[in-house]
Amino acid sequence: MNGRVDYLVTEEEINLTRGPSGLGFNIVGGTDQQYVSNDSGIYVSRIKENGAAALDGRLQEGDKILSVNGQDLKNLLHQDAVALFRNAGYAVSLRVQHRLQVPNGPIGHRGEGEPSGIPIAMVLAPVFALTMVAAWAFMRYRRHL
């Protein structure tokens, strides 16, 4: 590893139906209790077993919630974000940002059994072309040899 961590960031719209235990997850963050330094966003801290979020399966711990029913969660106090979730209704639409860690290592290093990253066609095409040229040259000039 070269010490650098890269992330693939994706966004997704997730629709949940409130269950007996609410939406089935806990949140952290807000302008008054930043979970990530220099980011006052609202993050999923825990998915409750058998809750609406767990049954749906798409929301994950660590996801950043960007909006609830179209209402942006930027620059909210934690308690205001909690109130927004509590008053969101029965059917709730969440705009969520997932951050997936991407392996990042030295370019030349490959583990045993890992592909080299060069498609076989990129290697075979030039070899085939050279073979065809050699065969043509042999057939064309074989009388002179």
C-alpha cells in the first residue's frame, strides 16, 4: 500500500416505510456535534436489527444523509435533524451518499493470482499482426531465399 486511501462516492435515493420502531437507524452529526471534522453533515451511526433500514438493506452505517423528503440537511443542529426525521411521515425518501473505500496500492505490485491489468487482446493483437506480416513476407520472398 502507498498509504493513501481513495473513496468512490455515489449517491442513491432510498425510500423507506416507517415501521414499529421508526425508520430503524440512528444518526450523528450536525453543526453542533460534527461527526466528521470540517463537515456538519448528518451520518448514519447505527442500523437497527430488523428495522425498516435493515430490511431494505441499502442504507449502511457511515452513509451521509443529504436530504429527507427533498429537504436538505445542510447546516442543521443535531436536534433539528432528529426532529426532521421524526416528523417525516410514514413514507420517507432519503437522498444518501455512500463512500466506498477503494484499494490503492503500488502500480507494479500484484498478488499471486491477480490479473496484471492488461487485457489479453492488447497483447495478442500485435503478436498476431507481426505473425501475419512475417508469413506474408515469407510467401512473397521465399523464391529469393
